[in-house]
Amino acid sequence: MTVKDSVHLRKIEVNTEWKKNVQTEHFVRGFQFLVDEPKKIGGDNEAPTPLEYVLGSFNGCLLVVIDLAAKDLGFHYDDIDISSVAIVDRRGLAGTADVSPYYQSVENNIVFHTAESAARLEELKEIVLKRCPLYNLLKNAGINIQLNWGIK
């Protein structure tokens, strides 16, 4: 089945232009962003790394799905504080050890400013984890993901 044959499929297209060293510029739907690396691995440190963008995208994806699922459930919140920390073994990228070059683990912390109960938060979390594309991408890659979600 092709994208044209189904209303359920969506094509995501990114065009990339090499700028210098390991820096690239990416164009998506009229938006653009830079990717770079720190100087110690050949970059100019002028933009986030690909792994930093993925972690930021992970947080953003969770928030999008939280908003969608919260509306479906009638789960109300006033604000959300979110942060994630990933651990990467640099030997994987360097090729000096037989370890994964991507995240070894991700710890995600979300605090909901809400009057909802802990049980309702668990109900929301279950739906979000089922529907969030980047959570499932990381999980299916075998990354250890720790989720610390709470209420303030």
C-alpha cells in the first residue's frame, strides 16, 4: 500500500544540505534547522547534535500525545514540567568497544500541575505510552526507559 492509496499513511520528508565539517541543514515543511557536533568530534558546536534533537523530540512527542490523550480522557492539567536525560557510551560511536552507539538508557521526568488523581494519571500514562511514536521507537530499539511521572 502506498501513501497515495491510504488516508492513514503520511509521508514525512526531510531534505538535507551539507554545510561544513559535520554540520548539516535540514528542511521540513517550510522549517529549517541545523545539526552539528561539539568541536572535540569534528563539529563547530553551532547546533544540537542528532542525539540531542532526538531526546528533545522524545519530550515533544510525549507532550503532543499527552495533550491528545488528555483531551480524549477529559484529563485536565494546568502545566507540565518535562525533562529527559539519556546516557550514551561514546565508545560505540568511536568504534572502540562493542556497545550500542545510541542511548544506553533514558530517564524521563514529568510533573503534571493538576488536581487529577494518581489513578487518572496512570490511565493517561498507559494510553500515552501505547500511542507515542518516539517512546515506542526507543523502546523497540531496546533502550531502557525509566518514566517518572507525578503530580504537583
